[in-house]
Amino acid sequence: MKTSLTFAGCLLMALSLLAWQPLAIRRNQVGCYPWQEKVIVVEGINPTGKVRVTTPTGKTMKPKARVREVLSPWSDKKRYVVDLGELTATGRYHISVGNEQCDLVVAEHPYHDIAKASLRLFYLIRSGVPIEQGGKYNRPLGHPDTCVFVHPSAASALRPAGTIIRSPYGWYDAGDYNKYVVNSAFSIGLMFAAYEWQRDYFSSQSTDIPESKNQTPDILDEMMFNLRWLLTMQDPTDGGVYHKLTTPNFEGFIMPTECRQPRYVVAKSVTATLDFAAVMADAARLFEPFQQDYPGFSAIAAAVSERAYQWAKEHPTAFYRQDQLKDPAITTGTYSDGNARDEIFWAASALYRLTGKQSYLDEARQHQPQRFSTPSWGNVAALGIFEWLSPIPLDDTSSMLRLLTDYCNAAVKDIGSSCFQSPYGNTPRDFGWGCLAERCCCEAFALLYADKILGTTKYRRAALQNADYLLGRNATGYCYVTGFGDRSPMHPHHRISAADNVEAPFPGMLVGGPNPAQQDKKDLKTPCPSNHPDESYLDVTESYASNEIAINWNASLVAFLCWLDAETAK
Ligand code: 9MR
């Protein structure tokens, strides 16, 4: 009995390992534009003379493929970058290289559905309301957050420790159920930056949410759901903003209705307060035309923003220090950093745009960054730069534009020798916690943004190559967005997706991606299959360092893919 079980076990394991072998052909599993280059990457087989393409009308041909051989910078894997030449008719192409085969879809609007799903995801992760328009993902209300305790670290004269406040709504941050101001404000700020340049697109986009029928674009309605929560995170006593709303420890993999831990608002921090100030200043401006749906909101947002900024000026060293919290101790995500220059730059820039006050202009100028880095929760300087380079630019923007174009020129310079014909993915720095968002999507977003301002399309090709990477032309062969492509994550580190008894995870979620630091190593039942930077990815629930999802990451997916779709929607 024992022997046969072991044998069966081995067989199962071998079969599942076989099932996990990625195809030798790597390509964008979602689709390409007719006018775009059609590049696939073949691993391990030299495809010269072996490529066959069957067109959507059933004609089989031998394309004039150009093949470039390249060695992975991290392993001895040989890859072949194959340019299939012109495949301009729309439809499904069948491609074979020896015994390996796959399909490649060419469509006028290949990103339409995935772009919509990336934004609709925010509806599915709303907290404090029942989800009733989520189809098979409907669920009852969880985390009402109508009884939230003021933690001792957050106490003030009018709100001593233990005071009960209401702090409902907002999105769950990620795989966990907490709500963090830094990450929330960052996510909204990034999506606002996309909205500002693509208002027509977003005005006509419907994501089938309860507010879809009102006069406000769905993207703004969705942001409002989180802004309403953010408003509750400001201490009315002094204008400072709590760093997060959290349980003492992460919850287990249970549904929201089963969660029993008390929830606290903890410590006001300078970074959370400045991010709050920035995003409220933007919200005040952007919601102004939608008074009909949100009467009075703009005035409130402007007032709370200025107040928060003032608090931050008075508390420049109030950095979040989780190690100092007690009664109870808090062990959940930190989102802490010890440098607020970038947050000051973003907030002062946003407030200058809103109010025109000289003091904000001076502060923004003083904190201007020296270089452009892709936006992330820990470095929001790019969001400040986007304020300056918006459709109605502020003052003299030439220095900001130079930072952005210097960055773009550096990003595209090695594509010709890269493994996957993309600006992303060529240095170990491109891989780490949340890299697919913070580096791949945000790099592409910066490239598209630069094109828009310059009135060119010179960076568009490179941005599309990052989409190809993200959606399957990569070292693992995964399309890293759930519900899309033919090999996408099925077990993201996401509590609801793991506990809801629905097999497929929520669609439209971007996972963090390959992360050679493997901070989750000790918690993995299956070891990560590879230590190579671009292959350190594991589609199991326990892999929080490579397979979690998060609002800031989906925000970058929205900014990138909706922008792409918008630019080609006309
Ligand atoms: O995105 C965050 C990443 O940059 C950090 O390296 C990591 C470890 O501190 O935390 C990530 O943020 C997590 C947050 O702290 C809690 N919710 C889940 C987030 C995504 O993993």
C-alpha cells in the first residue's frame, strides 16, 4: 500500500511537473495590433527554417522570418528572437516551430477587454459593501469598519487611545484585508495621471459598476469609492493622516465575513499625510465638473488637502516606525520610507496646480528630483513630474521634460540585444517585489506619456514590447494577468480568490512577478523552480513575494493598458 501510494504520488508529481513545462514558443497571449511587429521568442530550438504560419483564412506559409540568437544573461539558455514579418490581417494565426505550436491573435483593439478588467478589478476588491455586480464573485458585505479603534500611536486630545471611529469603504490593499493610506493615495494618483490625458476614452468606458449610469466617468466613480475612505483617515483634530487601518496581524485565508480581529487606525505619518494632500488636491480639481454626482466634494477635498500639507510641514520627521508600536504590536505591511522629499514634491506640485499659491511653487521647485524614476509607492516623484507635464503644463516644464526623455532614451537603448525584444527585463534590477508593475508597466507608461507630450510615436514600439513581455513573451511563459491568455496565474496570493470557492481568481489582476530575493522562501511548500532573476516566480498561494496582487500594481496596469487602448481606440 505504502509503495503504491508513493509510486502514485511520484507519478502525479512527474505529471504535474510536465504540465508546468512552458511552451518553447513565447508570445503575447492576448493579442497584437495589425500594424505592430510580430515577434515571438523560441527557447531551446533553433527555429531557422522551421517556422510555419497558418493564417486566419487557413493558408499555411513559411514566413520570411528574421532570427536573432541570444543567450540569457543569467543562465545558459539559448533563445531565438523571431520576427515573423508582416501579419496584418486580423484574426487568429497558428504558429508552429517543429513540434511546438501556439496561436497569435491580431486584432484592432487587442487590449480593450484586459484594460477594462484591470480597472473593474477595483470594484471587485471594494470593502465595506456587498458585491452585487460581480457575477460569480458576488459576496456579502465584510469589514464594515464602523467600529475602528484609535491605536495608542494615533491618539490625540480629542481622540484618545481606544476611541471608536468609523472608517468604512475603500479597496482592500492587496492579498490582505488592510487599508494603507500611502498605497491608496499612490494608486489613485497614478490612475489620475492617466485619466488627465485620456479623458475622452475614460468618459466612454463602462466597467459595469453600480455608478455606471451616473454622469461621472467610471474611473472617477471608482476612485471616489476609495477617496471616501481616505477622508476618514484624517484626524479632524489636527489634519494629520493615519498611516493605515489594520488588524494587528494579517488575517488567515478566510472570507471577509469570517474575519474577527479588531481593526485600528495607527500612527499619523508625514508620508501618508503628504500623499493624502497630493491626491486630495488632484481630486478637488478633477471632480469639479461632476458636482451633480458629488456635490460639495471638491471644496472639501481642497480644504483637507491644505490642512494635511500644513500638518506635514509641522511634522517633517514623523516617519512611520512600526517597530515602535505597542498595545497591541502591529505586524502587517509597513509602506514606510525615511525620505519625504518626493512626497513633498508631489503634494506641493498638486497644490500649486490647484491653488496657484507661490509658496507651493517654491516648495515644489526646492524638492524637484534630479532624475526620473518610475513611479512607485516609495518614490512618488514621477507623480509630481506628471503634475507639471499635464495637458495644461505648469510654468516652465523644460527641465521636467528633459528628465523624462533622458529616462526614455536610456530605457530603449538595449532592446536590439535583449532576450525578449523589450526594454524591460534586461538587468537584475528589473526583477523584485512588484517588478511587473513598478518596472515593466510603469516604464511603458512613462514611454507612452513622453510620446504624448512630444507628439511623437517614437517610444510606442518599446511600450508595446513591454506589453508583449507582460502577457507571455518572457522567461516563464506566463501571461501575468489573471483571466487572460492561455497560461495565467491561477493561485495568486489573494485571500478572497483563495477562499471564495470559485476556481478562477478574480480576472484582471496583475501579480507581482519574478523576485529572486524570494523573501517568502521559508513559507513555500513547493520551492521556487529557479533562482534566475526572470524565472523566480511561482504560481502558488503562499508566494507572497512573487504572486501577490496589489492596488498599486493594478493601478499601473490600468494606466498602461487603458492608455494603450485609448491611443488606438480612435
Ligand atoms: O509593495 C510592497 C513592496 O515594495 C515591499 O517590498 C513589500 C515588503 O515590505 O511590501 C509590499 O507591500 C505589501 C504591503 O506591505 C502589505 N500588503 C501587500 C503588499 C504587496 O505585497
